[in-house]
Amino acid sequence: MQQNSEKNLDLGPTRQSTMTNIERRLKKRAQDPFFRIVVILNLSAWLSLFIALVLFHFARPEFISGVQKYWGIEGRIYWSKEHVSSLLTMLQICLGLGLASTLMRSRRNRRKTDNFGVNLFILLAISFLSLVTLYTSIVE
């Protein structure tokens, strides 16, 4: 009886790697450390896009209404260079994190129930188009 249990423990290198692959595939995604890293990258990318939106608010020229003109209140009619450079950096970080998360997710999806990650493609499109727009219209 003891010899059978010892034989089952010694599976050899190929058998052990096959068993770990099977165990990895049966493990829930929330318990997988790789999946947690992908989720953290995804959330970080969305957070960087939110920060970029806040920076955009402060970087753009101010809206000068008719009341402001009438009362002679000055407003900034140009883009803030400090905020624009920070905005470009945050959009580049957002694009980089989104690409890394997309690549990691594509390498790991293996089940039929795994989602495609449409939110990452939306994030990549928003950040890429924003960068192209800013570089073509504002940056000199």
C-alpha cells in the first residue's frame, strides 16, 4: 500500500507540468494572480484616463461669456502648456497600460466563457484618438 502512494507522488517532470496546467485551468479566475495583475493594469489605465480628463479641463482655454466681456473680466484664451504636457504624459501612460493589459489578456484567455475585453479596446481607441488630436492640433 505504501509503495503505491510513493509511485503516485513521483509523476516525473512532464506529468507534473501537465498536472499544474490542468490545475491552473480549473482554478477560478479571481484566484489566479496573473488575472489579478491584468485587472489591476486595467483599472490603472482607466484611472489614468480619468486623470487625463481632469487635466484636459484645466489645460483648455476658458470659456468667456458675454457677461464676462461686458464686465471686463479677463479669461485665458490659450492652452496651458504645463497642463498640456501632463495631459500628453497621462494619455501615453493610459495607452501603454491598456496595450499591456490587452496583450496579457489575449495570451491568457483560454476558456469559452472568457470575456473579450471590449472595455480595453474602447480605452485604447479613446486614448489613441486623443493623442493624435492633441499632437496634430495643439502641440507645436
